[in-house]
Amino acid sequence: MSDLLIEIYQQCNENLRASDTKRDQVIAFYVVVISLFFSSIDKLGNIKQPISIALVILGLILALVILSFRKWHIVYVNSAIVIQHLIANGIAPSQTAIKNAWDFLIFGQQYANTPIFPKRRHNPLSTEKLTYIAFLLLSFTPLYFLRSDWLMITIHIFYVVVLWVISDLILKNELSAGYLSSWLLRLYLMEDEMRQYKEILADHPDLISNENAQIKIIQDDRQIQEWVNERKNKNKLEGKPVDWASIGVILTDPHIVILRDLVEFPGGRKGSYLRIINQADLRGGQGVVILAEMNKKFLLLHQYRHPTRSWSYEFPRGFGEPGVIAEHQAKKEIHEEVGGESDKLVDLGIYSSNSGLEGNKVVLFYTKLKSVGQPAQEEGIDRILWVSLNELEKMIAEGRITDGFTIAAYTRAKLSGLL
């Protein structure tokens, strides 16, 4: 086991060197660009000012890139510290042991005074810190060629001072590098969550409308941040994950988006509320369910459903696809799932399957089939079952059909006089 830890330790060091090399390459690239700018400054004429601003923006972007390398630098260093601790003390690398060592050594800062990790002599002019400060100074040098440079110089000096203070605290072990890296990562993820969240809500005002709403969505950034900070502190005290206090986009993938809103309930209480929305609904598509009839028989699919880990009898249905309207999606599902062709579609209206959690509006359809083929086994459909109306109603009454979409489509068609 110690051989494995040594191998991982060596890999951390290799990754650390690779990360630092990439950082140096970014710095070298910008130095070359700035050198070209300085060497041709007299030839730039009227375009000197926009190029100067562009170079500063490029420098700030590259500073963020270097900061990302800094994050990985901290991760690799901290990982090496933990592994070295496990090796030195002969501790087996279980998940619990690694977590305890990480919490003890990195976030607790106790490693600074242990025999295994003696306290480092603080060097206020460390090479690493000076590297970052020098790069920031370099990134602002084009501003000295602008007339309105005093404001920018002031901002620049303030930025460097802040960086110096943070770097100084890290090197003195008064601020845990592990904690700072964790904080930066969480800040980045939080900003990314909020950015996506605001983009979605801006593109879909109906998702955030408070008109006639008993539960109102809070949109004020200050109120959101205050609630998040308060809830995170409470979760820490209660031993709950602090991520439960996040507001914004919690998860996004090709099929769904999970949002956590900050809302105000009747009575004034504030709290978070989750909702799940189909990607198709956000991009011009819509989910559909089709009650299909042929020769006075109704089509049921015997389909295996992963979420329930069980077989289900149900009508054909689809999640929806971006840019595909409901009618086209319904015909597409019939073709894909049973190789069939439908006649005219009758719109039975909108159905919400779980309005306490899902914000999706599925369209129910009734149609008569012109033809039918074979079930799509790659979608977990092993056979097609044709049933009469009495058999369909008996299966629902006996609980053999439990799918809510199927029961809703049958109910809507029955009450509409189509069955």
C-alpha cells in the first residue's frame, strides 16, 4: 500500500511541475506580446489607445488563467502533504483516513507545528508571490500610455496590495491555502450557477413572474447573498452540507435543468425551493403523450423504466427536443417507438405531472394510427399490447397501469367524449 501512496505522491509532484510549466508559458507569451507592443509603440499612431486597452484586458484574462494554475498548484501541494502524512505515519489510505488527514492538515492548519511538517520560515519576498505580482504589474503597463491613467493606476495599486496581503497571509500560515482554494472554487461555482440562473430567467420571464403569485421569487442580489450566507452558517452548525444553501442552477445536463430559487412564502418566511425543467421546454420544444387507437384497440407499451427500476404499461411519450413543436414531436415518438404513422392529432391540452417539483408542461394527444411496426427495444420496450377500452379501464382500476401520464391522457380523452 505504501508503494501505491509513493506512486501517487510522485504523480502529484509531476502534475505540480506541469502546472507550473504551463503558468510560465502563459507569462512568457504575454511578455512577448508586451515586448512587441513596446517595440512598435511609435508606429501605432491613433490605434495606440485601443491596443493598450486590449492588452490590459488580455493581461487580466491571462491573470485569471494563471490563477487557475494557482488553484491546481494548491491542490497538488495539499494532496502531497496529505499523502506524505499517511506514509510517514503508516496510515492505510481509506476514505475516512484521507478525509481526516485533509481536514486536520489543510483546513485545520495544525501541520505547521507538527514534527512531520515543521513551520516554514516566512519569506515576504517569495519567488512565487513576486511572480504573480510582477505579472499583474506588467499587465497594467500599457495604461501608462493613456492620458486618463491616474484612475487606472490607483485601481492597479489597490489590486496589487490586496494580492500582496493574501499572499503574505498564506505564507505566514495565518490563512490556510486549502481554505482559500476551496473558497475560490466555491465562489467560482457560485458565480457560474448565478450567471446561468440569470441567463435562463432573462430568456424566460415566465419562469420568474411574480404576478398573482402566492410564493414570490426573490431576485434582489443582496437579499439572496444574505440568505445564502446565513443558511450556510446554519448548515455548518447542524452538520449539513453548505451546498444545500446554494441559489441558482444546481444541475444542468442535455435533458434537464434543476433550479433552486430563493422565495418568500405567504407570511414572509424566506426559503429555497427546487424545480426541475426540461431543456426542451427552454428551447422551443415540449414533452408529449399520445393515446393511440387502431381498429378499436388502444396501444400500450410494456417498457422498462430506470427511475422506478421496474416494468410499466404506458402510452407512447417523449421528453421533447429543442426546436420541435408538440405536434411534430408526437408523430416522431410514434415513429421511433413503434415504427408507426399517425393520422390527425387531437390536442387534449396540457398536463403537469408533479407541479410541486417539476415546471414542465406536457401536451396530451389522441390519434388514430394508420400503421404500426415493431417496438424500439433499444429504448427498453419489449412488446406492444393492444387492449380494448374495457381492458384499459380495468388495468387502471386494478393498479396494473400506474403511469400518471397514461392515466391523465385516458382521463382527458374519456371526459372529452373521444372514447
